[in-house]
Amino acid sequence: MKTGPSKPGAVKRVGLFGGTFDPVHQGHLIIAEFLREKASLNRIVFVPSAHPPHKYSEQMFDAPRRYAMLEKAVSGNPCFFVSDIEMKRGGPSYTIDTIREMKASLGEETEILFIVGRDNLGEIETWKEPQRIVSECRLLVADRICDSPFDIPGWLKGQFELVKSPLIQISSTDIRRRILEGRSIRYLVPDAILNMIESSRASIR
């Protein structure tokens, strides 16, 4: 698991950025860097989901390929790291399990913030042990414009840090659609990722 060097005695703020990243795109990287700066994070750890409970049937790239793409995409940023914690753990990739393992790995001197979009707060009650998630770590919420209305559960109020973030209208869903249709994804993903995808287009269903 790559989580980066630590500084003894220093209280660190680490953002966990989970998701399928199928594939990682420019929007992921822009938002991550924006949050790192605005929330004074020492580092951001991207955690690709190996077996996402809600999206498994939608995957285009398998977990090892998504992990490799992420490592390539973040390689130029000294504050960005990628963890294979969910790939090494068997079964569905539940957020609460990842947070607990990360806390044990990084130590008590590290403050962990789990990154989530404001539009996803309405879905958090469908996750495993949602109330335990907010008791184990603080949520760092990217407040972006949403296409549809949503409600924030009352018990979540006061349990997260809200950061106004830019609206980046790039989605992995659209990129996968473009790949299947043989359309360009140039500038939607980093050049290194574009090259990796182009080299495997023939094998993509």
C-alpha cells in the first residue's frame, strides 16, 4: 500500500478519495488538488474500489488496470498517492472497512478525512454502517452544483467540512461511452491514461 512518507510528531490531515476511477480523468485530479489546497491536506490517498457494491456490473476496466492508471495519473504530484488496500482485501469494497484499516496504518497522529461529493451525501445511508463512518473520520464534502435535488440526512449535519469546489463536467460514465463508440477522449483524461486506453481499445467490449 502506497500512502507516502510520514513525519514523526506532526499531526497530518490526509484525504481519502475513494471511487471506481473507471477510468480516472482530469476532473478527479482537478478536484483532488483543489481540496488538498483549500482543506490544508498534507496528502490525498486515492483508493480505487476493487469490488464496488453499487457499481460492479458497470465496470469497464478491472481493478489492476484502474490501479495502474491511477498510479500513472498521480505520479507527477508529490502529495498524491494510491492505495491498493481494497484490492488486497477480499469481498465487497466497503468504505467503513477501508477507513478502519487506514486509521490503523497511519496512526493516531493522522487526521483522516473521507472525500465525498455533496450530491453523494444523500446516498450515504445506503452504505455499510454509515453512522460508524462519520464516527471514525470526518467527511470532506466537495460542494458542487448538482443536476438533481437531494436531501442531506439530519444526523449528518455538523459532521462534515464543506468546501466550495469547481464544477467539472467530466464523468467516467461518459468516457466509457465514448470509448465504446470509438469517439475521442483526448483532454478528458491525462495523456498517459489516453495512451494506456488507446493501446487496449481492441480488447474492450
